[in-house]
Amino acid sequence: MPKKSPRSSLSIATSHLIATVHASMSSTSRYEDRYWESEIGALVRKHLAAAEDDIIETALYQLTNKDPDEADELFEHVQAACQYTEFDLDGKPWQAILLTSACAIWTRYQLPQVKMTDAVLAQFLQGLKLTVLTPDVKIASVPQLLGIDEMPRSFSQTYDWLNKLANRAVGKRSALPKTITVEPNPALLVDTRHLVLAVAVPKGHAIFRWQADPTISHEDCLLAWTKHITPVLTNLLPGCQFHALLPQAYHSSIELSEQHMRLIAIISATEWLQSTLNLKSGELRATIAAVGEHGVQEYRVGYHRGRERDVIYGTIWPLFDNPESIENGSIVDAVDEIAAILKDCGVDHIKRIPGVLLPETCEDCGAPLFPNPDGELVHVDLPQEAFDAPQRFH
């Protein structure tokens, strides 16, 4: 009998995964939901453990084209498997979750390369137990503040980080996850940094304080965490400003930090332009345009001086799953949110371009083009006096 080709095996495994997801969508009870969750979870973990990302990614691709709801269902299972695990310890069931404690940082100078001493790492971990996590959790972390490019780039790599850190958290011998080496970019003035950690507890026990005590809110924990970590980050990040974000499950934390970076990119860009170009109040103006091929995919903000038409800088506001945010119970449109941030930064003259523009880039350098006050997407023309200063904002 001829052996099956790897491609044939991939097709069979992918088809089986797709069929299982499809069957789960016909569930009519919570009992069936739990059954299918277990079945899909077991399949996904099997492929993750074998580093078979191609099987999962092919299934996601095919489902996206065929049934987006089923693709979303599978994607949620994959993310869950990457950041949550269950295991036995001394004959008792335990659970662990992969988290990140993220912060957004920006500077007018150069982002520092951060090395964490044991004492600083202890301040982070102890602070998390005091403010966000329940006090009896077991923790292990990668002893660095990592940029997103240094973190896992595949589902199976994330799964590997989860299991290695979970083992270390409960005292099992395990190597530290291997970070990705990235050359530092001296022109990068805005970025996120993540402390990646696994938190383990006996199965069924609370991990977060808001689980253990429903009267404690996420906002309470963020306030307490910010108060604790601010002096630590001040010493660790000289010459930088920062926002500490609420530590959360791995994928949620990354998404939160990426959304927050939209705000920080505008704040840091306006501060840098006003300082570097010595602009007086009201001199810096902005134009906002919606950009996309099939509907709005992002907003681009072009900055210019006074009545000049040349765009001197640009920032991008990408849209995630929900293009609108909720504030004080009311829906806030993305353009209104961008305009409010610009006004807070001292940019009072803001023009909104109607319609949706195609996402044009420079044919020579590939850089995105940004809107001028006439509604045209043009290349950034940074003034000569700014060329000696660092120029990249996320």
C-alpha cells in the first residue's frame, strides 16, 4: 500500500478539524456545547503540541472563505488553547493561564534597551499579587520587558511558552522560552513592552482579584497596579513617558495594547512635532481621512503647519473588530475619538475628508501616504529642521 503524502495527511487533518467545528455549530444544548468544546480543544492542542500550525491555519483560511462564523469559532478555540492549560500536580488538578503585563512607552529621545534585575522582576511579580492577582497564585515569567517582535509569532510557539512557563511556575524543571532576537531600532520612539508570565492555581480557584471578590472591579485593580508599578517603571525607563495597562490574558492583553498604541502614537507625534519644530499653540493642524479597499479599514491623520498644504507627518489609526468604542454608556465614532485626542494635544484645526480613500502607498519607498487639507493622499515631507531628530512613532 503506498504511503500517504504529507500533503494528503494535511488535507485529512484539516478536513477533520473543519468537520468537527462545523458539527459544533449545530449544538442545541449546553451539554453539547461542552462536548464539542472538549473535542475541538483536544484536536487543537494535538496540532499545537506537534507544531502543526499549517493544519490550523489552513482550516482557518478555508473556513474564513466558506463560513466566517465557523472561522471565528475555531479561532477562539485556538487562542484559548494557546493561553490556558490544565495539568496534574501531586495527584491534584491544576490550571494555568498565560498573561502579559503591558505598558505603552514613548520618548523624545531613544527607547532604552531594558534589562530586568532579579530585584526589579520581584517588584513586578509581587506587585501583581498585591493588586491584580489572588495572593496565593504561583508565577513564572520571562525576565524581560519584551517588544511584540520578540514574542511568539505562531500559535504553536505561544503554546510552547505557556507550557514552559506553567511548568516553571509550579516548580517543574523547564527551560525558559526562547525570545526572538531583534535588532534595536534607534529611530523608534513609541512602542509597547510586555512582561510575559504564566499564573497557576489549583483547578477551580480564582486567578484574578475580581474573580475572588465580585465587588472589586477591573478599574480598581488597574488603579492599584498603576500606583505600585509607576515608580518601578520610572527608574527602569529613564527619559520616557508610559501608560501601564491592566494585566490580562495573553491575546486580550496584546489587543488592548495595540488599541492603546493608536492613542499614544497621536500624543507622541504631536508632542514631538511641536517641540522639534518649535510650533506655537494652534500652528499644528490635522486632516483625518478614512482609508480602505472594501469599506473603512483604517484612518490616516496628516499633520501640517498653519495654512501650508504640505503634510509634515502622519499617523495611522487601524480599526479592529469594533470600529466604535463605548464611553460613559454612549457610542463614540472613531473619527470623533481621534479628533478629541488631537484637541487634547493642542491641535484645534481638524479637517475631516468625506468618503473613503484607497490605501495608497509610495511607489518608490512603500511608505503610506497621508491626507492633506485638499483631501489628497500625499507623501510626508518632513521639514529640514526635523531630520536630525528621531522620526518613527510606532
